[in-house]
Amino acid sequence: MTEELMISAEALKEYLHQGQTLFLLELRHPEDLYHEEHEWSLFKVRGGLLLQSDTVERHLTEIPPDQAIVIISDGPGDVISIEASRQLQKHGWKNIRVLEGGFKAYLEESLPVEPIKNVLPATKVMNL
């Protein structure tokens, strides 16, 4: 069942280049969402909905039930994405895929990103 759920970054790139309509749902650990150690923390999947991984059920109205959904997470082993897909299926969503390798695979395939709005500027503050 899990294998049917997975999609490679290469396949996702091909779908996007073909103009397929996909809803991209990006999930991040709450403590990692704006963590400065991640070089990608200031960027998100272009056009995607970025949520903390523990808030999916609170945002169901923002996720279209009639559209193909690809879930992309920063968690190890795609566990976060698989759990989110189960939550969505429980609420009636059917056409769901999980990006194998998550956000790292998305970046490695050079898929488009955009800046995260409402984050602190990428500057360091030194306290003396």
C-alpha cells in the first residue's frame, strides 16, 4: 500500500512540466519550520501550502478534496507525509501521493521554490 502512495521527484517534475494540476502540501516539524540550521528554511515549495506537520487536520478546508495532492515533508523516511496521507484519507481525500525523499528530493530535482513570507530576515544578531 505504501509503495502505491509514493511518487519520485523526477515523476513529480514531469507532471509539473506537463501542466498537470497538483496541490502541493508541504509539511515541516513545528520546531524546524523556521530553524536557521536548515539552509532551505527560508524557502518553501512554490505555490504549495506550508503547514506544521501537527496541524493538517486543522487546515482541511484549505486542501481541495477534488484535486490530486502531493505531500512533501522534511521528516526522515517520509513518515510525516505518510501519516498526513492517512489523516486526509480518513476525511475522504482519495488522490494522494507522497514525495519520496521529501523536501530534500524536491530540491535535488531543482523544482521551484519561493521565499517563506513573514520570517525574520536572514541576519545574525550578536548579543554582547
